[in-house]
Amino acid sequence: MSTTHHGSCHCGRVTFELTSRLDLVMECNCSICRRKGAIWAGATDAELRITGGESELTLYEFGTQTAKHYFCRHCGIQPLSHPRLDPALWVVNLRCVDGLDLSSLRIGLFDGVHWEASAQALIASMQMQAKAG
């Protein structure tokens, strides 16, 4: 069953709602994610709603410039991204979700240091799960 979670950047200018079961959450060890310590949950446009401050977000891109990293231009916190793995989706930084007990979640590791191989493995795993379920 999906639950609606509320979150924000540090200063509260950017707010959002995430409606999700939080079944698949990931920690990535790529050069940017390991420095920020984010725990990511994927979301579709239907599952994520920016409720305030969308104009306060600023964009950062690097490398292939496929991923779109959105930061609050005031406090510097990154609550949201469009991931390189699927830029049509969102990923939400669960450390920005109010009252969420991260220790209660099963957190997988995405080996972003070896991005190509990890992306192929994750996609294959998701396809297998979709066929089985």
C-alpha cells in the first residue's frame, strides 16, 4: 500500500509530496551521491508532486549531462533528480522526507562507480521481477 510522504529542502522553500511504498530504495556510491549521502527512491510524475518552490530549484549536470540534479538555490540541499538510468523518472532524496525512519527500509546499493555494468544488472533484475510478479 502506498503512503504519502512530505518533504522539503533544509530551508523549506522547496516542498514535495511522494506517494510510494518505498519498496526499492538505493544508495549510490558514484562520485556525487557518495559525497552527499543521499538515499534515493524512484518516482513517476504521478507519484511525486512539487508542492512549493519549484522556481527555487537550480539545475546541476555533469559527465554525460543525462541526469538532472535539482538543488534549492538558497540552502543547497538536493531533494530531487532525474536519474541517468531513466531521465523520464524522478528520484527523491529520502533524507529530505519528514519523519521517515531510514533504518526501517531495505536499502540496496547501486554501484555507481561501475555505472554501466550496474545499470545493466539493475534493469535485468527489474525485468525479472516484473515477469515473476
